[in-house]
Amino acid sequence: MSTRIGILTGGGDCPGLNGVIRAATLHARHSHGWEVVGIRNGFEGLYEQDYVDLHSHTVQHVLSRGGTMLGSSNRANPFAYPVKLPDNRVEIHDVSARCLEHLAKLDLHGLIVVGGDGTMSFAQKFIGRGAARIVGVPKTIDNDLEATEYTVGFQTSVEIVTEALDRLHTTAESHERIMVVEVMGRYAGWLALTSALAGGAHVALIPEIDYDPERVIAAFHKRHGRGVSYSIVVVSEGAKPKGGKLSVVTAADPTKQEKLGGAGQWLADYISQKTDYEVRTTVLGHIQRGGSPCAFDRELATRFGVKAVELIAEGKFGHVAAIESGKVVAKPIEKAVKKLKLVDPGGELVRTARGIGIELGA
Ligand code: F6P
């Protein structure tokens, strides 16, 4: 039996990925005596056979660093992969058979795939095509994987957005402005709503609740009526007005998901057209994915990295590490891909927001 495992990080990066790589490498080497091979740039590295050996000394300083030491790519869909032809044209090919050949050549005891729903769905397809020895670690700042209460990276993003909101409060108050802050999260409102609660926002608009912009304006009037002259509005990039459309910057194609953006500016323009309030928009963008992971994500990454190695040791392939009621457990990989975990519009988080008077637009 092979004594080597592999690990790759796929999809968008986030803080905490290096913590997973470090923990998996240390546990595999120290507890099991296994070699660890890192596959660069997600599944792209499997296609290109771009590997790096991971040792205790190569991962010793990475825990506090954001990004991923292995690189990542959210264009590395092995089932619709952009291949450059000799005449420089790019064609979309299914390169999964080639990846499977390379995987067989690597002769791994197990492969740890660290990713969000896209990367996990590729992993699941590979399992379906015979690459059975795969386990997963869920990561994404969107926290939208059904399998787990928390994904690696989410909490750090909440911290980043919260700090930004704290800073916007003071300037908003000084200038008596309405500050519209667009945050990431794709089709789930976890990042927007959690940060709105933590950052003392007055309005929070999330994809799960289509909002009435007139209600948002009415909330400003109400605050002004009470003598409060500024407001902080958190808008998830996936939020949309009732009867309106998602704000899409780039449409999806076979190689990548659609790119969202502009929801905040749309609302800011609406408010400016309809009222005399002075409005400014801040788009936090990739700042939300950058920099050092917070303590929670370092701990979670470490627990997930160790659990992934345990899953391989126990032969529990086709599972992902997950958090359930605060404990690390194993969940079938389908749970990480089947449907997105969304904020429950009638749930406790939404009721908490309503309970303290945050306007949700409906
Ligand atoms: O899924 C993570 C995420 O950061 C989303 O919140 C966001 O919509 C998207 O990725 C941005 O992707 P990209 O890095 O390709 O711009």
C-alpha cells in the first residue's frame, strides 16, 4: 500500500488554507509516517503534473499566512478546461481522463481536496469515475456548504467586514451620510448578515430576502425623524430588489461561474435619485479574502486538516470534514455539493436582526 497522500486547494482562495495544508502535512508525517505531495493550482496541477513535496519544515511558518502556498485556480474545471492549442487558440476540453491517469501514476493512499462547492463537485465527479480515495475539507468565505456549520475562511471575512463597518460608522456620522457597503458571499447572505450584526449596521440586504428599496428609504426617514443623521447599509453582492435582477458583471461560461457585482451601486443610485441623502458606496471586494486568518480559522483549519488525514487513515473516502454542533465530524461529499446552505429568512439570525431593528427590506 502506498504511503503517500496528496493535497490540493481549488477555487477562490481564502484565509486558513495554509493552516489546512500545514495540519494535514504534520499529522500525515508525524502520526502516520506518510509522505505528502502538494498539487499546485487545484486540479490544474493534476493535469499539468505540477507537484511539490511537503515536509514539516516547508509548512512550519504558514499558519498565519493568508492565501494558499499551493496556489489555486477557479478556472481549473477538469471537465471543461481551457486548453491552449499550438496556434494559440483556446478550446474547452474535458481533460478529466488525463487527470485520472496522472492520479493513478501518483499512486496516492488518499487525496485531500480543499475547496468550495465547485471544487467539491469536481471531486465528486472524479469519485464517480473511479478515483475513490478522495476526502474533502470545506472552505469558502461564503459559508454556503450544506455539509458544515462553518467553512474555513468565513470567520476571517466576517472580521474584515466588521472592521470596515466600524471605520465607516465614524466617517458616515461625521458627514451625515448613508454608506452602502457591498460584501461578497455569492448567493448566500451569511457574510453580509453576520457582519451586519457584528458591525452594527442599520440595514442588511441579503440574497435570501428580495428587498423593497422604498422600505429601505423609509428606514432612513425613520432614523432621521429620531434625530440620527447617518446610516450603514450592508448589501450582499447577491441581493436584489423585489422584481429585479441579480447584479452580474460577467456571465457564466462552461469554465467559470458568473461574477456578481454592482448590487451596492444600484441601491446607492436609487437612493440618490429618490432622496436628498448624501450616499457613498464601498465595495470591499477581494480584501475580504486576503490577509492573515483569524484565530477561529486557524483552529478550524487545523482541526479539519487533521480530520482529513484521519478520514484517509480510516478508509472513510468520499467524505468531508465538517462542523456539527461544535464538533468535527465526517459528512458525505454530496452534502457539500447538492444544495447551497442559505440563510433561513425565518431563522434565528434573521429574527435577531429584526429584533434590534435592522431593516431587511421586506
Ligand atoms: O466564493 C468566494 C467568492 O469570494 C465569492 O464571495 C465571490 O462572489 C467570488 O468568490 C469572487 O470570485 P473571483 O475571485 O473569481 O472574483
